[in-house]
Amino acid sequence: MTERPELRVAGTPASAGVALGSAMVIDHQEVTVIDSADPQAAFTTAVAEASRELQSMCEAARSTGRAEAGDVLEAQALMARDPMLVDAVSAALNDGMSLDAALRRVDEEISGLFASIDDPYMAQRAQDVSEVIDRIRRRLAGVDSPDPRLIGVPSVLVARSLSAADTAVLDPELVLGFVTETGGPTSHVAIIARSLGVAAVVGASGVVASVSTGEEVALDGSTGDVVILPSESTAADFRARRAAAEAETAAADRFRGIGVSFGGRPIGVSANVGSSEDIARAVEAGAEGIGLLRTEFLFLDRTEAPTEQEQVDFYSLAGSSFSEPVVVRTFDIGGDKPAPYLEVETEENPFLGVRGARLYSRCPEIFDTQARAILRAAGTGDVQMMLPMVSTVEEVIELRGRIEQVAASLEAEGVPHAVPPIGVMVEVPSVALTAAAVAPHVDFFSIGTNDLTQYALAADRTNGSLDNLQDALHPAVLALCERTVAAARRHDISVSVCGLVAADPLGAAVLTAMGVDKLSVSARSVNPIKSVVDSLDRVETGPMVEAALSAPTAGDVRRIVRDALDRT
């Protein structure tokens, strides 16, 4: 029998690292639900079965010491019984829809709401909804889900997609890397891979049909390269890449707890966090404070908004964990709210709808309570406040006035507090273009490149077919960043970047050279990005930035920056 030649598959980089090993293929085949005589009763039974199955997996994960995995599975078990989901399906059935169509519609509607929020935590919630509904569908169809617990030897997991349940029950010691056909850099599998510190490539179209369990696979999570049945020379190349990556990681560890600078200017490297577990990871990594504290998880998966004291406790915990600033972003929930206590109408396009700062006038009590909590926490630590999804100067002026009223109320009540520095997310092109007008009204800018990219290029970041338009190093996005930095310099305020591009060595290099003061990244990326910043004084950054801004494509920008770094 003729031996098959190696096959190369191009994907999207999702988690840095290099892996070489046997494939474990996990194939989630789509199922179709056939209506029964009583679809409502069948649905109710399937919900109970799916919830019990997830709770059982939760308990199994916790029994092996995997508390976070257990939390993910427990959340899905609760979501399966959530009235928002159950009632929506029941309503669709009452409208005469088939059970299959009802489940598809509810999946699209609810997961779309979560996906409309520019936040990896919310993106995970969107996937949770789809995964829970898929599990219910399988119960109805009598089809078992593939069980990744069957993996028995160190392997590269290959799948069309991997669910939260899949990744939660995996033994991290046996996972060499991930390759999936779907997803992007903010997908659940990418987030999990980065947290586990393993290589991952997503968007590798056709990979499942091209490889069988047991066949050798090589992948590079920094380039998106995937090779099936690599030749000996190709395997040697990937082993060399792996050794180089491991050496870089070891070298970066020397920056733990050490500050870095560029051109004599201190450059902060802080962490993006969204939970107490993230705070612990950031402390362990030696992050210089928190550049983006996401607060959405406090507000979702519950029937009422968090109390003021509950928020004070969490923000104070974050503030007391670092000597450098902790930037708390006020809740950024979008479109038709996946929170029952926020009564906002359904929207055709939540990305361009009532989200972030636009929502606060609709729920003033909830915003004021969060503002009170942040001001109280600021009285005990270096806590700052950041407003998301701002589009105009008028919005900034109005919200600052609201915060001043909150401060006056606390003062009148004799409650200890402090009015913290207040900044805005630069994620809407209008703010970048009018940054000089916005700057006098804020204390800092934080560029959110994930949303800024999708708005600048008019490309929905949740649409996998548009991944080629999600590169924040596109010259148009860089031009908006440069304009923001220039305005910040003229008005003597700081500017940071908290999007995914800040954790990209090429992105970190060009943005730092452009004049950004701080990069906020995942805990795992803190020290590698410090290493990149530390190397920049040996790079001719002026010509590099000029060439990048005048380049025609994102690919050209990447080549220009990479060539400049390679010359050090």
C-alpha cells in the first residue's frame, strides 16, 4: 500500500506553542430531532436528562480536584433548566414550530445575545448555550456525545469544535494541543488552550476528514500551521520550533515581577481578568496591576443585579492584590439582555445596539450601584474606572456628571470613598477619530482592539467566515490607534491597549513603539510580552512604525514588524 504523503492545512493561530504527536479525533456529528407525539413532554424529559448528565460530569471533575472544570459543568447544568431557555422553547412550540426548529431558533437567539458582547467570558457563555442545546438535542435523538475522557495517551485533539464540557473533563496532562475546524482567537477552545498553556490552531477547514485517530499531527499555535503525517524533515522542523518556543518561555520568566521600559519610558504590562481565579493567576504571573477588570460575570446567570457590597468586596479584593492600578470596566452587556432584570427590547443587530454605556440611562439604579461600589473600593486601593462602548463626547460628559452625583451622595452619607481616575474604552471609531475632543474629559484611554477592528472593517467578529478581517494590525486599525495616542500625548493622559493584539508579540511591538503606555494581556502572556518590550530599544522602531502605517495590508504590517524584530 502506498504511504500517504504529508498534508498541510492552514488555520488561525489561537494559542502559542508547538505540538507534535498522535491525533485523537473527536467528531461531533450534527443530529436532527424528529417530533414525537408530545414534543413538550419529550423536551421536558430531555432537559432533565441533560442537566443530570452535566451535573454528574461536574461531580466527577471536582472529585479529581478540577474545581474550575466542575464550575463550568455546573453552570451548564443550571443553564439547561434556566427559564429563559426552557420558556423560549415552550413558547416556540406553542406557536406551532417543530421541536427541531424551536431548538435551533432559541439557540440562535440566546447565544447571539451573549456573543454580541466584546468579552471572552461572554463569548464562552454564548458557546455554553449552544452546547447545552446540542446536548438536549442529542438526548431527544438518542445519540451519545463523543467522550473526550477516552483519551488515554498524550495526544493532539482534532475536532470540528470542542465544547466546554469536552475541555472540562479532559486530563490536561494528556493534551498536547488542539486543532479545530471552527472558532476564532476568542473562541472557547482558544481561551481554554491559552489557560492550559498548550498550542492551539482554529479555523483549520477540512482537518477532521483529513486525519484519523493515531496518525501523527504537528501544529504551531503561533503561525496556524498544521501538518498531518509530517515527513521526518518536517517533524524535525517542528521539534526545533518547539525547542525554540520553550527557550523563549524560559527566558521570559526572568521578567516575572520586573518592570520594563522603552526609550526610557516605563511600559506597564498588566492583566485582563474576569474572576477571582484570574486575579490569582495574574498575581502569580507578576502582572503590573489589572488593565481590564471585566465585571459582566457578576451580573449574569442570576435573577437580580449584584448588591453594592458584593461588588465592593470583589473590586477591593482586586485592588488589594496589586500595588499598581486596577482598572474596573463598568458592565458591558449588549443588545437584548441575557439578564432578566434588564428590561431592554430585542434588537436586530446587538453589536450596534443598546450596549455598554448606552444602556446605563435605561437602568440608572444598577449603574449608580456599580459606581458607588467602585468609588468605595477606590477609597481603599488604587482602583480606577473605565466606561465601555462610548461613542460621543456628550456621553462622556453625561456619565462623568452621573459619577459626580454618586460621589456627592456617598459624601452626604459619610461613606468612605474616593473619586478614581475615569477613562473610556476606545472601541468605536468615532471616539478614535475625535480623541482630541474626548481627551480633556477623561483621565486615560484604553484601546479595545477587538471591537475597534470589527467596527473599522465592518466585519462581525463572531462570524468565522470573516476571520480574515479580524486582524487588529490592519493599517486602518493602526491609524485609529495612532490618532488616539497622539491625542493622549497632547492632553497628557495615558493610553493602554487591552485587546488580543496586545498579547501578539508583533502587535505589542508596533503599539509600544507608536507610544502606548500600557499593554493588558492574559496572565500567561505577561512575561513573554515584557520580553518583547525589553527588546525594542535594539530595534529601529521609527522606520518600522512609519512603514507599518503606510502599508496596504495587515499581512504587510506583520512582515514589516517581524523583519524589524528579526534584525535585533
